[in-house]
Amino acid sequence: MQRKEAAFYLVQRFYFCIHHVVQRKCSMAITKVWLDETENECTMCGACEAVADSVFSVPEKMVVKKNVDFSKFETEIKEAAEGCPVATIAFEVDGSGKRDNKY
Ligand code: SF4
């Protein structure tokens, strides 16, 4: 009987952990976006603004607009970051304090 209870407990814990990981992964939110010129410089091509003009503006080098709710534009931000020819668009997820995108 004790073995059955222990096995049940382990299965329950395993399910809880998987559920927690999946839920966390699904609820990851972009909390910061910035121009990251540590490796390359913004070429001022304007591609990011074309993809997400609610978030980016390119008067000269790209600037992230103020008071933007990034959660409303996550798809566009990711698309702009992926499409940036020099990978200078950085974003942070869930307040990690670091650049979380590689491209
Ligand atoms: S897509 Fe990249 S290089 Fe082009 S303006 Fe935006 S940040 Fe600069």
C-alpha cells in the first residue's frame, strides 16, 4: 500500500512540474525592448518600423517608443527582431535582466 501511495505521489509531483513548466513557458512576456549595439550598429534601414510602427521609430537610429505595452505587440517585436539585418533589436522576457533573443 505504501508503495502505491509513493508512486501516486511521484506521478502527481511529475504532472505538477510539467504543468508548471508548460504554463510558465506559455505565459512568458516581453518586458523590455532596446537597441543593442554591442556587436553591430543599427543601419537605420527602417525595417523594424515597417513591421511594428507602434513600438519602433527610426528617426535616425532605431528608438523604442515610450509607454508601449509590449504584451500587445509580442509577435511584431519578435518578427522585427528576427528581420533586423544586423541583430540590434534586443528584448528581455519576464524581467530576466538580460537579452533573451539571439537574433
Ligand atoms: S531593423 Fe535593425 S538595423 Fe534596421 S532600423 Fe531597425 S534596428 Fe536598425
